[in-house]
Amino acid sequence: MSALTVVILILYFVVDNFVVQRRAWLPECTPVYIQYFVKFFIIGITVLVVAVPEGLPLAVTISLAYSVKKMMKDNNLVRHLDACETMGNATAICSDKTGTLTMNRMTVVQAYVGNTHYRQIPSPDVFPPKVLDLIVNGISINSAYTSKILPPEKEGGLPRQVGNKTECALLGFVTDLKQDYQAVRNEIPEETLFKVYTFNSVRKSMSTVIRKPEGGFRMFSKGASEIMLRKCNRILDKEGETIPFKSEDRDDMVRNVIEPMASEGLRTICIAYRDFDDTEPMWDNENEILTELTCIMVVGIEDPVRPEVPDAIRKCKRAGITVRMVTGDNVNTARAIATKCGILTPGDNLLCLEGKEFNRLIRNEKGAVEQEKLDKVWPKLRVLARSSPTDKHTLVKGIIDSTVGEQRQVVAVTGDGTNDGPALKKADVGFAMGIAGTDVAKEASDIILTDDNFTSIVKAVMWGRNVYDSISKFLQFQLTVNVVAVIVAFTGACITQDSPLKAVQMLWVNLIMDTFASLALATEPPTDSLLRRHPYGRNKPLISRTMMKNILGHAVYQLTVVFVLVFAGEQLFDIDSGRKAPLHAPPSQHYTIVFNTFVLMQLFNEINCRKIHGEKNVFAGIYHNAIFCSVVLGTFFCQIVIVEFGGKPFSCTSLTLEQWLWCLFIGIGELLWGQVISAIPTESLKFLKEVGHGADEEEITKDAEGMEEIDLAEMELRRGQILWFRGLHRIQTQIKVVRVLHNFHKPRNELSIHQFMTQPEYNADNESPQTFQDDQEGDPESAPKALFGEVGPCGIVVCNPDTYCLTGLPCSPAPWLSAPSIGSPCTGGVEQYG
């Protein structure tokens, strides 16, 4: 477009002067022609600078950086910048239960000891001393010594739980029985423990072996109740004596004790022991060791649901996001918690599976996962209980690789353990727990939740969608300015051989629509309305049909106004025309009104661009964005200064109050026109199309080849370098344009533009300067001569000893030409035009 503009301007000038008017190329006219060609080149460069939306990378960077900073206040520590925007398109969230959906403050609320189910914490007097001793030792010794119950920080507060929360709940149970677990640990220090089988996701239990004072060994075990009971063959009765524990007894206990506890959302833990009095066994053979246990008790541990979680999950459902719970708890416990959270609702035909059943449904005879089988399970799956980290990774991978549905699922996953690393890496966005998470999980994640709260994930979704919308708002504004400015510059240059918007004015408009608009529109805070729509999807065009309607609609209004002012503005305002002004003509009120009106229309259209979905109220929440208000008001103040005091550098002259009011009225018309556009149904405009789309799957696969070997930090560094180089190139281009303009308008014998305006060269023949007003009063017929001079052989305005400018200063010739004679071409400064 810029090259075409230059070519058309040159051809128009050459054809008009040398073909139509049949003027000859005179050597003395060559400097004048060169100045015209330079002017055409500057106009072309200006069109190029305005036509390229180079502010888009800046808007993306500002929006992401601003969002990342604000997300820190919402307890989201973003490690990878692109995860912020990706989270806005999340369609599925696979969340842990403990600590994320629940408060992670566990308390024993029920117990089953000696064939008695206690609905509340019993008094220690109801237990025989032998049973009480086994309970205290089984909990105090068979727990990590780093797990402790500390006094509350504030008087009247709850005791602090340090370490594993389940073990803290058991230690709290010991404290409720008025026993001291620390005394037991002091008696049996950690270094005297003979053997420890630590908890892992496979065995679902923890066991500790100690030497008995009378000889032999005793092993205490605790773990998931349904798993531990299968390893027990004896149980303590009311008197503390061991009695046989058969499979029928186990089934009755599961049906009458464990399932009722689980249905109330309690985590059930079984505590057992085994004595080795005869010979020392092979401790490495776990299958032989962890059998023939004696059940001491079963406890029900409550982990209350966070009060804000049900509302957050309702927001996710309304936003088109499916929440799935992946936990290691009992299926009944998981179902009860999921119901309290709102993940499961009565009457829904949804699945709640255990890890074993899940694997049975998705694997073939050889044990390999089949995507077709998985595609039949995951759409209805909402709870995966008794799952391992491998099950979580299989589920996440299956959802991402699935082709069910129109678009690929965007999956977010939470994790806190070391084994959650693969699932966090595989997910589109991985959330690690900042409090309970391990370092491995944090390194594998994209975002760290500093409060381990599910509501922080919902806030991340809001910020992600807000980033996308902020970029769309900026695009809508910038493309409108691009379309109007380019058409005005191109059309005006071709018709009048001069752009109605001068080069420096264009650069000011470019600054408005790049830097200032990026700050204003890319820093909009998120609102709850972002969660009232479904995700856009990975391949949604960046410019929607509604945005295209707004861009074209506002462009029509602005182009109509600008062209009316350009070609009829002098009649409307009763001023001199600024069209087809001679070279180096001083600023005119005509084109100053055009420039001022154009900028004010952009300012008010910036308010319209705050809404991109056809909303009527464009002022909603505007006072919550101090940056936007500051940018708009600051730009308006700068525009007043430029128009009133910019002068020659900005090709502006001061306007009257009436002219200012008309410019402001036309600018406010943008808001009214925006209401008209929003009232037009987008569906009725069949010719509108969406612009911009995501990469196809083949392109993604092709681009992704070999990307796994590139370090993520290196990728971030490359992206940062590209943004810096683009910004630097943009600044260098604009500086070059300004320098060309400065050198072109500045005579060689003048020190500055200001000195040029205040110290003009006087003709030696004129002893006293004569003003234009004096000329007009003395001889009315001389006014046109003084105003325009005479036409020389080049067809250009020429110098005349009696020619003066509107400022009352005589014409001064170009310093690189010899002193002109009557009839020679005018090549001087601003004084040549009246």
C-alpha cells in the first residue's frame, strides 16, 4: 500500500505537470521536484508505519505481564507465561480432593473400637488399659515424627497441624484421649525404630517395626480401611482380647461401619498390629510381613469442604468447564465429597469409579490402554477414587488425545506429589500446590497455587479469558484506526497530492493506537461475566463476526466524517481551504480540524472497544480501571496542547472554541454510532467473516516435531528476544521518519525550527517589512498576489519581492539556491505561502 501510494503520487505529479500542462523540465526546477518526491516518499513511509499493526506484540506482552502480576494477588504464581492465556480456554479440570476442594484440616470424628461404633470421640475411660496403650503406641510410633500438633498462634484459635494432615488428625485423636504422644516418641526415638515401610500409592499403608523389651518384634500398621481389613485375621474385643476375624465379619464391618462413615464423607483409616515372637522374618518380603494382622480400631476422619468451593464449581459449570475429582480416598467418601462440592448432583447419569474398575474398562486383554474404550468412559466420568498417579496421567492423556467432540479438550490438572509430575507435564496447564506440593511437582507445573485452593483455579480461568478479550479489544481498536488512517492517507494523497493527515500527525495517531491503547485496553480487570460463556476453543478466529461488524461500522462513520471535512470542511466552517496547498505551506485551520476530529473520534471509539460482544453499556466498570481513565484523559490533554501549541512541527494551528466544540461533538458521535451498530444483529450480516484461526492438527504435529528437546526456558528467552527486536525496529523506523521530516523542513543556515520561525531572512531591497494586512488595505487587487505569489515556468508558486506571508514576513529563498529574481521558483520556507 505504501509503495503504491508513492508510485501514484509520483505518476500523478509527473503526468499533471509534464503531460497535461506540458511543462518542460527546467534545471532550476530540479530542487523543487526533488522536494516533492521526498514529500511523496515521506507520505508512503507514513502509510506503511500506520498500516502495520506493530502494536499487537506490545499489547500481548502488556496484557500477559499485567495479568501475571495481578494473578499473584489471587494466589496464582505463574511460571510459564503462555499458561495464563491457555487457562482461559480450559474445558476440563482434574482436581485433587484433599486440600484443594477441602480445607485439609482433618479431624477424627468417629471411631470403631472393640465391636463398638462411637459416633463421637469417646472418653479414655471406656477403653481397657491394654487397648488404650495399643491405640496410643500404634498412632504415635507409626507416624512420621515430623508430624506434630502445635499450640495455636492466637489465643482461642485451633491447634496448628504440622506435617501430614492425616497423621495430624490421628495425633489429635490421641490428644483428645488425654494422652501424650510426644512422651511415647521420647521413650522410643526415631533412630531406634527397627524397620519402616513408608506409605506409597501402591501399598496404601504405612508400617513401623520396633523391638519389644521382652524380646521379639511388634509391627504397627495403618492404611486404607478396606485394604487393611483384608490383611487382618484377628480383631480386639471389648476386653482387649484378640478374637478371630473372618471374611463374614469383615463384610459385616464394611457394610455396617465403613460404608456409613464413607457415605458421610469421612476418610476411614484402619490401625492394626502384629507380633513376631518366634523367629525374625524376612523383612524384605512385604507380602509375608503385611498379613495376619490384628485390627485395633477404625477411625473416620473428616476433612470439611471449603465453603467457597461449591459456588466456584457452579461457576465452572456455567462457564462450560467440567470438573473431575481424582483422589486416593474410598469411592463412597469421594462420592459424598463430590456431592457436597456440586461435582455430582442427584439424578445425573454420571460415573464414579475406582481405579481398578477404571483400568478394567479402558484396557484390553494385554493391559494396554485403548483410546476407543477410554472415549466411552471419560465424558461421563466425574470421580476417580482409589486412583494412583498413573491413573491420573492415563486419564489426562486420554482426554487430551480424544477426538470426541468438535474441538480438542484443554485440560488443567492439580497435583502435589512427586508422582504427579508426569500428569502435570502432560496437561495443558499444570497446577502445583504451593503449601503441600513437593519441589518436583512445582517444577513440573505451569502455575503454583500459593493457597492450595480450588477457587484460585477459577480466578486463573477468569484472568486467562480476560487476556484473550483484552487482546481482542486492542485489535478491534487498532484495526479500525488502521483502516481509516490508511484509506484517508492513500485517497487524500492520490486526489489532492497531499495526505490530510501529515507525517508527524500520523506518528502521534500511531502512538495513540499502539502504546497508549495497549496500556488502556490490555489492563482491563476481569469480571464475573467472563464465566458466563463457554470457552472459545483452540481454533476460534481471533476476530469474531461481531468484532468485524464493529470495525467496519466505525470505519464507515469515521471515513464519512473525515472525507466530508476534507472536501467540504472549508464551506462548513467558513475558513480557507487547505487542499492542494503549495510546498511548505503553513498549517491551516481546515486540516487542523480534520486532524483534531480524527483523533477525538479515536478516543471515543477507544471507549466503544471496551466491549467486543455487542454489549450496550460501554461504560460498565470503567471507573474500576484507573489506567484506562488516565490514558484517555492524558491523551485528550496532549491533543489540546498539540493543536494549540504544536505549530509547524505538528502542522497544526490554534482553533476557536466553536471549532473545538464541533470537533468534540463529532467525536462523541462515535458513542452514539456505536449504539446503532450494536443494535444491528450480527446474524443478519451474512457477508461478515471471521478472521484468523488456529493451526490445523497437521501443522501442530509438524511444528511439534523435535520441540520436546528444546528447553522451555530457552523458548521463553527466544520469544522475549523477538519482542525486544520488534520494539527496537519500530522505534528506529519512527526516529528515521522524524529525522527526515526535521531535516527536510529545516533550512541549512538555521539552527532550529524555532530560530527559523523567529529569524527569517529578509530581502535587502525591503528596508521595512510590509504586512499582508497593509497590502490588502492599500490595494485590494494585490491581496491574491501577496497571498499566492506568481506562477513561474515550473508551474509552482514563485517568489516575488512584494510577496509576504500571513505573519508579515517576506519570502526567503532556499539557502542552497542563488538569490532569486522575479519569476524564479519559490523554494524557501514557510513564508512563501500567504
